[in-house]
Amino acid sequence: MNRTAAICRAAAALCALLLVAAPLATRSGLVSWKLGLPLTALAILGGAVLLLLALVLLALPAWRAARAPLAASALLAALPVLAGTALVAPGLGLPAIHDVSTDIADPPQFVALVAVRGPDANALARSPEVDAAQRNAWPGLGPLDSPLPPAEAFARAAATAHALGWRIHAQDAAAGQIEASATTFWFGFVDDVVIRVRPHAEGSRIDLRSVSRVGQGDLGANARRIARFSAAFSG
């Protein structure tokens, strides 16, 4: 009985360790994201199974003598479960797309970052299916209109991108375009952003497009990035 509880505790500790190690190894380039993501999913799934097992055994009178190691197992197993919930929950119900633009009809186009993204990155061509999925998921996502003249709006857009921690790769004031990249905290995934500033009415219109380099879905990360930029620009 105590041996079984000790095995559960060791397995839970392994899941908790894997939860940290897999993303760090992916971020540092030691393993591909194609391995890092499944290992992280395994840590979360294993933690869920062990947490359920520990809770069931804790409820049985016959396992009363092993409550201490079982409680430790439950606490360790809860870590990947909670982390997995925090990671996945924001993307529940969202479409599996990785390209979000404030202008679907005429999305800003990447120029300088095309070569930087590399041949294995996601394609930059948008499909009608992606357009429809974005409309359904984020119907309120649209251009940012500003009373600032284009030159001032461009400078403010560049400053906002810098303040958000994005790496700016190219700025073309004449074309009103900024190209930058943002790195995710956990896995170090790189998403590319293009900002377009155009004259509009008495001021400017700012459009953004955020595209993940890898992965089919982004769990809503690109749309949230655009929303954060809009809030910071206007704030």
C-alpha cells in the first residue's frame, strides 16, 4: 500500500517536472515543438489521471495509513492540471486558426519578415475558411481609428509595439508599415505582426495582422495580442 502510494507520488513529481522541462527544452531549441507539445500534453494528462487516482484512494478507509504520500501525490499532480487548465482554457471553443487580421478584405502583407519566417513556417496566404472562422470567433475585431495624423500614429504604433516587448524588424514610414515579432512566454513560440498605418478621415486607421510561425491553432493568442496593442495604443 505504502509502496503504491510512493510510486504515485514519484509519478506525480515526474509529471510536474516534465511540465516545466518540456516547454523550457522547446524554448531553448533542445527539442522541436513537435515533441515539446506532446510531452507537455502527456504531463497534463498524466497529472489528471494521478490526481483522480490519489483522490479516490484518499477517500477509501483501507488507504488511511498512506494518506500522507497520497496527499503529496495529489498536490504534485494538481500542478500540471492547473497549468494545463490555465493554458488551454482561454482557447476553448475558438477555431483552430493561426492568422488574425483587423482587415479581412485587405489584410496587411508581410515583406521583410517573409524571409525571416523560413520555409517551414505557416503559409501567409489566407483562405475563405480562415476569414469565416475569424468573423465568427471575433466579430468585433476591426481597425483602430485614431485622430492622430499618419506620421504621429506611425510613431505611436512603433512605440507601442516596443513597449509591448515586440522585436521590430522593419519600419517603413513612407509606406506606413511596421513588421515585428512577439515571443510567447511558455514555449518561446514566435508570432509575427505587421502594422499598417493609413490616412483615414481626419486622422489615421491602424490595421494589424498577427500570424503564428508554427502550429495549426493559436488558442486565441493572436487575437489577444491585437487587442492588447489596441488598448495600449489608445491608453
